[in-house]
Amino acid sequence: MPQFTVKTSSQEYVALVERGCLQRAAEWLPPKHSQLFVVTTRDVWDLHGALLDAALGEKRHQVLFFPGGEHNKRLSAVESLCEQMVEAGGDRASAVIAFGGGIVGDVGGFAAASFMRGIPVVQAPTTLLAQVDAATGGKTGVNLTNGKNLLGAFHQPLAVLVDPSLLSTLPQREYVAGLYEVIKYGIIRTPWLFELLESRRDAVLARDPDAVDALIAESVRIKAEVVSADEKEGGLRRILNYGHTLGHALEAETGYKQLLHGEAVGFGMIAAAFLAKRMGMLAEADCRRIVDTTHTYGPIPSLAGVEPPALLARLVSDKKTVHGNVHFVLPSRIGEVEVRGDVPLDAVRWATEQALQAVS
């Protein structure tokens, strides 16, 4: 299976997509590291810890457990992990393996970025969402009450080990949440990927290896290409935020407890499609394809009680708000998007209302 090079000013590394590649984890560690810390959750460790233990062989390592969950993705979790590293004798020659889903990757990566002002990290994602999106690119961070990922750092890993075989134990809801991010890649960059999801729904949902491996590889390829061109989201990388503007607002509004991240992004993608249509950017037929394909991988959990004014109020705290203007990534056709900062508030409200109706 393929591997993709991510080349940035701070780090050049490989994102490897290969069944069984977790067994090669030791190959990607620094040759002269001291303490090795594995940041994970107990459920991931119970399912796959024996595989990583075997892969690390004689390399002594300490497992640090993070409780998991978006509501626990806070600065206090990073502090707790770093305190444990100190107590275990961690120093500037230590290294981290972030072994879990996107939340573990964010928190473990931020701990690595912060400890002793930065130690190496290897990302070993175990969920579809983390494999296709979160693990590659060096974004790490935690949430504040007012918004998602408002504290963080860019900290590129030594490697990203994407092992699709780990998805066999993933609950179906978690798997589908990752598929929303794959739909995103089809909309922003690769029409054939969107068409695969559109036409092979049954195979994708059944986790057919050929379909799964193809959608993961293409998603990682796009992410590696975009990050290599724009490490810190100054330009091209902003397209990866398709669906995230209102998606993040929805997560914050529901207290990070009601939806998985991918589900919130799915809602945000539907709203962005309606918004693009309202602004005359997107044809009705393409808008309908985006809404229908996203919806068919649902259902997105009930959003009863969520009101458009509350979501709009949340946008002020979004990282994509610049000089008071909320920036949206909007599709002009399937495979192409634009970043717009001139979106009227009434259009956002209308699109949010349409999206809430579409997922109800």
C-alpha cells in the first residue's frame, strides 16, 4: 500500500497507509530516545495494546491513559499527562506515541509539543477519522468552553502509521463519523472519491477492504499534499476546514457531549452546501448531491433544541474568524471550493435553518 511524504519547514515525514504497519512502529522512533510514553485510552489499549507491545519489543515504554471524550479534551488533561511524564523520569530525549483516535492524537500531540518545550511524537491513529484526517498535518490542541481547539500548537510527527486493519473493532457510529471527513475530501479536491462514496455506499458501510483502503489512501494523499504546500493554514490548507465552521459551533453549543466530531462536520458540510447555493456559487444539482450523499451515511443524531441564533453567536469565537469576519469554505462544484469572508449573516442563518431541517 502507498506512503505519502509530508514536507514542511519544520519536519519531513512519511504517512504510511498499510495493513499491519503498526507492527513496524519501532522503526519510526528516534534512535537515541530515553523514555517512551504511549498516550492512549483504556478501550484502545484493551483492543490493540498487545499489538503495539509486540511491535515495540524490548523498547521499554510506559502507557499513559487519557480518559477520552471531546469533553475531556482540555488543558488539564495535557497537564496531567506531562506531570506523569515528569514522575516517570521523562526528559528532553523522551518520545511519545499517540495511539488512539483524533482526540488522543490532539491531546497526546499537544503534550509532546509542550513537554520540555517539545519532544518527538509518532501518530498511530486507530479510528477512521484520525486515519484520514486528524493524525496527519501536525495540528494539536484542546478545547475551551467557548470553542474547539482554541489552545494548541503545530507539532509535526516523526511519522503517521495508518493501519486500516485496526478499524475492524471500530463501532459503526465511529466508523461513519470518519466517513463524513472522507466525503469532505471528495468535495474539496477529488470528484472520483465523492463518486465512490455516492455509488458504493453498501460496500463502504460493510468495510469492504478494497473500498476502505482506496478512500483512506486518497484522503491521506490529499492531506499530505495540502499540508506540504501550507503547513500553518495561511492559504491552501484552509480548504480542509470545509464543514468545520458551523460544525465546531455545533459541538460547542451541545457541550461536546451530543455529537462525534465527524457528525458535527457532516452537519456543517450540509449547511455549507446550502450556503453556497444561496450565494449563487453552487448549482442546485450539486447541492442536492452533497446533501443527499452526506445524509445517506447518517443519521446525524437529533439536533432538537439547537437554534440557529445560538450557533451564529458561537461563530465569533471560531479560529476562522478574522477581523470580525467569519470565513467559510464553500463549494463551487464537487471537487472545488473557495474560502469566503464576505458571507451575509442572513444567508448563514438561512443555510443553518435548511441544514437543521435536512437532518431532522
